[in-house]
Amino acid sequence: METAAGTVSRLVAALEVLVEREGAHIEAGDHRGFLLARRRVSPVVAKLVQLGAGAADSASRARMRRILDRRRGNQERAATRLEHLRRELSRVNASLGRLAKVVPTYGRIAKGPAQRRLSVLT
């Protein structure tokens, strides 16, 4: 049977991999992958909490601090990316609004010649 310290070490290693994947998904713009990796972190953290601080040695605690710092960085990059996407969506929506105002006028003009050309072909 695995000791508590061994379990902590294994879980911390798994957490490192998951947090690295989060970062890679953010950098790649893979939002779905980021969310999936993020969801996989929760059970690992829950198990570490269940084992308690007493089960971790100083090396594991230091690794967890580095992981936490990296995860905070991932969250900051994800928040920055999300804000960028929101601004871009707002810009696209504004463009669609302007286009919707123009289409009634120019749309009728464009239909006229196209309909005439089609009627000539038939």
C-alpha cells in the first residue's frame, strides 16, 4: 500500500502535468482543452486537501508553491485572452450592427442587376 507521502508526491506530479497542459492550451488558443485540463485539476486538489498538509514533505510543499504560481499565471493569461475575445466580439457585433443598417439600402440595389442577369439566362 502506498504511503501518504508517496500519494502526495504522485498527486503533485499529476498536478504539475495538468497545470503545464493548461498553459499549453492557453498559448495554443485551445479554449476547450484549457477547460478540460482545468476540470481535471479539481479532483487532484481535492485529494491533496483530503490527505492534509501533514502528509506533504518540504519538497512537495515547494513544488506545490511553484505549481500554484504557475496556475495563477495561467489564470491571468486566460483572463487576458478572454478579455481580448470579448473586445473582438464587441467589435464584430458593432460591425454587424453597421452592416445591418446599410444592407436595406445597398441590398435592394444589388438584387436588381442580379435578378435581371438571371432572367436573361433563363
